[in-house]
Amino acid sequence: MGCGMGVVKYLLFIFNFIFVLCGLAILVLGVLVQVGKSHYSKHLDEITSNLTFPAVTLIVIGSIIFVIAFLGCCGAIRESHCMMVTFACLLLTILIIQVAVSIYVFVTVKNSGEISFKDAYVVNLFNKYKDHQEERDLVDTIQDGLQCCGVDSYNDFLRNSMAIPGSCCGKNASDNCSTVDAYKTGCVSALQDLFKKALTILGGVALGIAAAELIGIIFALCLANSIKNAERRGYSV
């Protein structure tokens, strides 16, 4: 094995060590999305159901990347031709899956306008705000966290003979909020923007890692070929 392949060997080891960490990061990201989705699924099932496939897929891919990257680390250090080829094939499979997930995510973002955010929010949350504590708490959390108010604006509270809650202007939910201080953005549009942003980040992360994986596949195949040639000549580093 020449000096160049020796460099590739250690670069591949470092590359896979980094991907061990990336696999953990993807796993954590998927878990966080799934946990957040589950928290709101009872009330916004039509919206959050679109996050199920990407979130679960990220969890699975993160776990698999962790295992495959560990295999790559061992194969590079031990200079195992079989492990390197296996690693490259498995990584190629993951790359294809990640590209497919990214395409699905971006298509979902593009078609997000077809999702009835408003109907889900009004029926499952806003219409129950006045008489149900659980829905009231969730609406207040959304309004405070996303800095939005009502369905389309604070006027939705006034039309339903309700005072504008403090969550519409950064105060305690039990306080009242004036029309001057109330957030001008409606929560339906705020939720839709958050949905698009979350999916775009998921798709972008998957594509970025796929590009790095492609480099890893090329390195692994080059190293595997070098190892095989070295074995034929009867020596190894």
C-alpha cells in the first residue's frame, strides 16, 4: 500500500469516526421530531402525520449509520478488503434511501399548501379554547412560543366574545392583552411556516450527509482495491 492509500486509510478512519457522531446526531434529531410530533398529534393529527415518515426514517437511518460507520472504522484500521467492500455497499444503500427521503420531504413542503392547517387548528384547538383547559393550555403554548394570536389574528377572540389572552403578547395566559400589544400573525400561518421550516431542515440535513457519504464510498472502494492489490503482492502496511 502506497503513501497515498495510507493517507486515505486514516482519512477514512477519521471520516467514519465523524459519521459515528453524525449517526448519533441524526438519531437524536429523529427522536426529537417524533417526540414533538407525538405531543401535538392528539390535537393536530392531520398536520403532524406528515412528520411521521421522515422522523421514523431518520431514527432508523441514524442507528444504521452508527453501526455502518463503526464497521468502516474497523475495516480501515484492520485493512480488511471484505469489510471495506461491505461498508461501501451498505453506505450506498443508505445514501439512496436518504436521497429518497429528501425528495419526499421537499415534495411535502411544496404541497404543504394543500394541508388543511386552518381546519385542524380551528376544530381541534381554537373552538375548544373557551371550555377545555387542555386545549386552552396548548393554544397558549403555541401563541407564546410562535408569537402568534388567534387563528388568523387576535380578532378571532373578539369575534367569539373572548378577551385576548396574555399569551398573545408575551404575558401570563391568565392576563388580558390589548389589541395594540397583541401579535399580528395568526397561528395558522405561524404553524404552517414552522412545518415548512422543520421539513426543509430535515431534507437539507439528509442531502448534506448524503454528499459526504458519497465521498466515503469512493474512499472505501479505493482503499479496498489497494488492500486487495497489496494482498496479491504478499505485503501490507
